[in-house]
Amino acid sequence: MPFGVTVDPELLELALTHRSWAYEHGGAPHNERLEFLGDSILGQAVTVKLYRDYPELSEGELAKRRAALVSTVALAEIARGLDLGALLRLGKGEKQTGGRNKDSILADTVEAIIGAVFLSTDPATADRFVLDLIAPLLADPERFTVTLDPKTSLQKLAAERGLPHPPYDTTGSGPDHDRRYTSHVTLDGVTGTGSGTSKKVAELAAARDAVERLRSKRRKR
């Protein structure tokens, strides 16, 4: 596997085993304990990296950047780059519902693999492994900050342009037991659209879409 380190085969297999597979095989071991370990190692490695590399950032800014880099969305992107979805051991039901491409499952698997690397090698090697994994993300951490807090990111873009905070146009439809909401938000001629089961979810999705469109427009200039 393209990890650059030697991982104990049994630990690697365990890291790739989702609980849905384990339940279908008589309660066999699964990757959640490794995930617990890997989460801690990941957090420490990223925290130290940010502290050393960004002396100008406040504690609050460091915390935001760390949250972005260890977020489910960021880790899922790492997993897709390694094609981990194809290697997962999933239960039949999880396979049928698209488990190989679920952000949460992919992110948890990355953490489990970090745990497996730690147990197979040593703390220093595990730290280097983590930093190699997140290196591509460090080039553009704001992308994941947007994912975590898109409304604030959109407000910042408005402030940069000397514009007021953009209003959200949100409407609901469907019966009470299956209500769906759609939201639109426009800034500087660019409209973002989102939907969800609540106004909050729909507006967050709309803000995220607007920020991504604005950033894409800026890159093309």
C-alpha cells in the first residue's frame, strides 16, 4: 500500500475492517479502537506542526486551522487519494448504501490506519506519516475551514469586498414529517444554493456553495 511505511498485516487488516463487517462475522474485531488511538496521534502531530510553523497565529486561529485539517471532510479527501474505499471490509448493508464513499467511514479509516502505523513502528515514524498525509492539505487549509464554518467564511468575503452580510432566501416544502428546505444566498453576483432537512442545514450548504463558487471565480482571473 502507498503508505511509505511497513505496517503489520494483521493491524492493517483490522484498520480496514468496519464494524458492519465485524457484526456480520460473529462479532469479529473491528477498527474502532485503532481509530481512537489514531485520532489522538493525528491531533497531536497536527497541533505541534501548526504551533511550530505559524508563530504569528493566535491560539484561536491555530485551533480553527487544526479543526479544519483533522475534519471528517479533510480526512475523507486523504482516504480517497489513497483509494481506501476499495480496500474496506464492509457489511453487505453498508456496501449497498454507498459505505465505500461515505465521508465518516473514510475519515475513521484514516485514523485507524494512523493507529496501526503507530503500533507497527514508533512515535516519530507515526508523526512523519501523519505529516506526509496532511502535507497536500497544508497548502490550502482555508478550503476546509470553509467546510466547517461556511457562513463566517462568506461574511469575511463580503467584508473584504466592502459589502454587507448577504441575506439568505430560505423556503420549506413537503409534509411536516418530511420537510425539506432550500436556501439561496448571493454575494457579488454569485449565488450559492443548498438544501437540507432544516433551515440551518440548508443555509450552511448554500453558504458553502457560494464560497466555493467565489473562490473558483477568483482563481480563474
